Amino acid sequence: MSGDLVNHAWRASPPARSEGGGDASRAERQPPSGDPGRALRHLAAAGDRRAAHLWLATQTDLLAARPDEADGPVAQIWRTALRHHLAGEPHLATALLATAPIGATGPHAVQMYCHAAVHHLLDDDIERASADVEEAARAAYACGVPTAHQAYARVVVLLAAATGDPTATLGRAEATDGLRRADANLFRLMIHLDLAGHLLRAGDAADALRQAEAAVRLTEVAGDSGHEPYALTLAAVAKCQLGRLEEALADGAAGLRLRELAGVTADEAFSLAALGMVHRRRREPRQARQALEGALSALATSPSRPTSPAWVLAELARIRAADDLAAAQELADRAVSVARELERPYALLARGWVALLRGDTAAAHFDAAEARTGATVGRRRATLIEALQLTVLAADDPRASAGLLDDAAALCRELGDPAEEATVRLIAARLQGRQARRGAEGAEQKLRRCGVRLDPGVADGLSAITLRVPAVVIHTLGDFRVFRAGAVVPYGEWQSKKARDLLKILVAHRGRAVPRARLMELLWPDESPSRTANRLSVLLSTLRRVLSTGHRSSGRGAVLADRGSVAIDLDVIDVDVETFLTAAEEAQVALRAGHPDTSRALVRADELYGGDFLSDDPYEDWAQPLREEAQAAHTSVLRALAQHTLDTDQKLVYLMRLVHRDPYDEDAHLELVQVLRSAGRHGEAQRRYRTYVERMRELGIAPAGGPTTGADTGQHADSAAAPEARVARWRTPDAQPPWTAEVDAGRPAGVPAQRTSRRLIEHPA
């Protein structure tokens, strides 16, 4: 996550722009009086953080003072640099101050070194900023001027805050000497903002959030409301790192809206990029792309180019992967090419994710390794978490490298990011296959609670694991077909029908090991095992060849065989009946829990049922258990759908399908009659009721409504009320039907007792 890059990658402020989008003129940036002090303070209050730092480091008495001949050269340097900044040319000011001589003395020299330290600090050149501070200290103590010493002391505190030094809070009383109350509040505000930025870079989002929120409160006190949008953006990034994505989105949007209302253009690119990052983590490509393209536009209109656009390009590359992988690859390449050392691991990470989605696992693995090394050296924990995910998913055998995900989860806990931890857990669970289905469900629910969508598309670990479709897919519901790399395996490749039968038998045993002797008995029931052992070995070789994808693996194939038994690995291939049974069970769990997505889960399970298991082998005993289990699960899904849908026509469809599946399902018959009557379709209801009566008579069971009279099987004295009573009994299965005693008393000898309806899914009363 790009929170690692926030502090320094976006510290410099772009110049103020006019409403038309162009750069503001010198007259707009500077008050008519031409007073550089007033102009600098005006920009500081308007949200220009560089101007705020310069103002705090300025000895105001020197702005109008005439330097003596000895101080003339150094005074000319810092005054010219100040004019460049007021003209919207901070890059020229930085270049000029970089030429400052070493060893100068006097208050003007202190001023020059302090201004150079500010420019280098905000350009992320901490080493040169520290050297400038040392020169300022020497000159301040040498000249003995109080205002020079105060300016130096304030720059020391600002440098400490920007580098995360705990001494940033020390010496504050001394540093604020000589400042007006408003400027003292501005000083505290800059400390909070600089500390928040550094803490975000270090991955300490909780402390960063506290500093950012303190800055937001202080803007109200100090009256420097131009800095509030930046403070809100820092809070948004911190909450994004903490997995509080809904709050992060609210803060980011509020900061951007406040910036627009107040006309604050400083750090506009940062605000847009941060908002795009939040949308990207929420997996909302359209909104993220809009914000990130706006950030690129803001950078393009800034002549000073205060920083590399690597972060924006990397984020945009990951978003474009949702609709154009070629464009995403180009953006990722640009991000890597322009990235500075601190930004490079994140840019490599973006390029690696895009490569993985394009199917180039070798390139993805290479970028993951380099990003992992850079993130480790640079102590970028958030980037390291994703680098570990990419390393695992780009491996030849991801499950062999899955232990790295435990390290990633531990880092997530250190950072306090529950959303990213849930992502790691979900990836780990899906790599383990069916055995970790419960863990996958819990991780998915946690991600949804964090505001994360699970749709694939954005270049990240969730998309990579979602799109890891097995290369071999076996269809057993309905017609038996085997797909390899998306195409049906030609019949000629099987060489014999026995090879297909062997695969069917293994699938019917659901991954359990089947003794070789049992397989030979099923395949060649009339022959001796001594004659068929070699034939089984030949069939296994054929099966391995058919199910092989040709890709390099770690020796793990779809067929697991030893001397005594054979099994099929359901974690390597995809079998539709297993997918359906898993979906049906998930729907059942959702139904019992009252989950709001119950209807969607039921519909998905119903859609996955393509027909009875191995319908082209209806008489094979070894297929019957799984066929009946799948049929029962589908019946339970249809019952639940009939209960939950509010659309009458759709309810009728589900009930008719139930009756078609089991013509003797009394509850479905009576519910169907009741729904038709409630819809005013009395003629059809009567026909359905007669069908119900005929089916019950075939079983020797008295239909609801009492005994029939003569040949008029459809006429009953209480036929109108009876279905409603039986439907009520279906809805409340514990209720005892009123006609049970009557049926039991009048049952002829040999007629079976009233059957109990099958209820695989519990229906609410």
C-alpha cells in the first residue's frame, strides 16, 4: 500500500493556480503592497506548507533591513530565493540555495542556511537539510543575535518532526520565542503535519492518525484553514492503512471538497492520489481511475514538478488492469522508470501484479523479489506485505511458498490493518483449497465489513487468487466433459472408454483414496486382478497425460497414486459437483444465520446445478451416492428459494421444479396449489390439486382434505381450506397435521405410514 510513500513523496507544494487552471500570476501570489513578509504569510495561511516553513524560519526584521557589504552576497542569495518561491518557482529557489557558501557568518547567513534547510527538507533531501541546519547552528551561535537563534531553533524542531525524532516536542517553548500567537499555532500545526507524514511513511498509522487529527483541530484554532485539506488527507491515508476504509473515504472526500470550496490548490495532486488509493483498496476501479487521472493532470500543470509521479502512475496501473492490461503494463513501466529509490519498491510491486494478471509469472516473480528486498531495506512494511503476497502467487507452486503469508499476516497485525490481514488470510485459505473453506468465508465477511469489494479486476492479491482458475475443469453435472485450458479434451486423447470411466469413479469418490483392487473390480468385473493390474497402470498413464497442462509444477499432479490406492486431487482440478455442493452448503449456512446475501447465495447454488451427477451413467452403483447427495442438496436449495422469493411467477417456477424432481413431494404440491390460488389462478390450482391427489393415491396415502367421494377425485368438501392448512404445516414442520389420525385409522393393511418431508434447509416459520 502506498502509505509507505506519503511522507516524502508528496511533500513539496505545487504553486497556486488560477480558477482557469493556469499558474497564478506574481500579482495574485503577492499582496499589492509588495511586502514579501506579508506575501509569505499570506501563502502560509492559504495552505502552502513550504511557505509556512519558510515563514517560521524567517527573521522578519531582516526582510526590510539593508545588509552591510560583508553580508551582501548571502543576503542576495536568500532574498532572491524567496522571490522565486513567491513567483511560484520553488525549484529555482532550491537550486539557488544549493549554491550557498559554507562558513558564512552573521544573521543573513543564518537566514540563508535556514531557508536552504527548509527547501531541502521539503524536497526530501534530509542529508543536505541536516547539513544546512548544522551550518545555521554554527552561524547562529557565532553572531549571538536572538532572532537568528530563534529561527535556527524552529528549523531544528521542524527537521526533527519531519524525520520522526521524538525530540520534536522538546524545546518547543524556546523555539516559539518571538512568535506571535497565530504564528506559534502555525508552528505547532506544521509539527503535527510533519510528524503525521513521517509516521505514515514508517507504517505507524495509529500515531499518524492522532497527529493528523490534532492538526485538523489546530487549523480551527490557528485560523490557517488552508492546511485543513492536507490534514484531512493525511487522516484518510492513515485510516486506509488501518483498514478503516469507509472512514478513509469520508475524510478523503471531505478534504478534497474543502479544497475546492476554499480554492486551495497546494498539494492537490496528493489529495487526489490519496483518494484514488482509498478507492483502489476498496476495489472501485471507476472512482479510483477518475481521482488518479486528476492527480496526473494536477502534476502536469505544475511547472516545478515538485516530485516524481511514480506513486500516481503505479496506482493507476493497478486500476487500469481492470479494463486494459496493455495500458496497465505501460503505466507500470513508466512508474518504475521515473521512481526514485524510496518509491521503486512500490512501483515494482504494481508492475509485478500487472504481469501476474497477464500470465507472465516469471516477470512477476522477478519484480516481487526486487520489491521485497527494497521494502525490507527501506523498512516499508506495508509494501513488504504485498511483496510477500506477490512472491507466493507468482511461484510455480504457490502452496509450497504459502508460509510467507504467515509473515505477511504478522506484519498486518503490527501495522493494525485488519483489511489487509483478511486479504492475506483469504489468499492463504484459497491456496489450501476445500479444506480451508471456513477460513475463506470468514476472511470474505471481514473484507466486506471493511468495505472491500471482492470482484476481480484491480491488480492485487485478491484478483490474482480469484483468477487462478484450475487449468483442468471437469463437468459431471449433466453430460460428462473435461476441459483443459478452456477447451474440451478431444475424445481421441482418451484412447479408451475405460480411461474416462476411471476418472468418473475417482471423481465419485470425492478425493478419497480408492484401492487398486476395487478399481480393477469396477472396471473389469469379470476378469482376474492378475490380468488387469497392468491395464490399470496404462489407464493411469493415459489419465495423467490427459489431465496434464504442460506447465512446470513441483511434482504434484491431478492423479495421486501409490502401490495400493489411487485418488484424484480436488485442489489441483476443478469439479463442478464439488463447486455446487460447496455453494449449496454456504447458502444453507447463510440461511440459518439470516445473512442478507442469502438469496444471492441460493440463486448462485441453483445456477451451478447443471443436471444430475453423471446422468449418462444412470445405472452405475458407484455414482449413486454422490448423485443422491447432489440431488438432495439441490432440492433443499429449491425449497429455500421458493420460500424466500417475493415474485409469484418465480416462486411458481421453483415449486414446479420441485414437483418435477419429486412427483411425490406432498409439501411442494400443496404449496404450489396455495400460491396459484393466491394469485387468482383457480383453474390451474384445481388441476394441480388433482395431480397431487393422484400422486398421493399411488402411494396409498389419503390426500389433504379428507377421503375422496367416488370418481370425482378433485371434489372435496373442504378442498379450499385443506391446502392452506397443509401449507401452514409445511411452513411450521413441528405442527401436527389435523388429518393424521384420520389417515392412520383408515389406512389399509400393507399401506406405508405417512412419510416425513425432507428438509435439508431449515425454513423460518
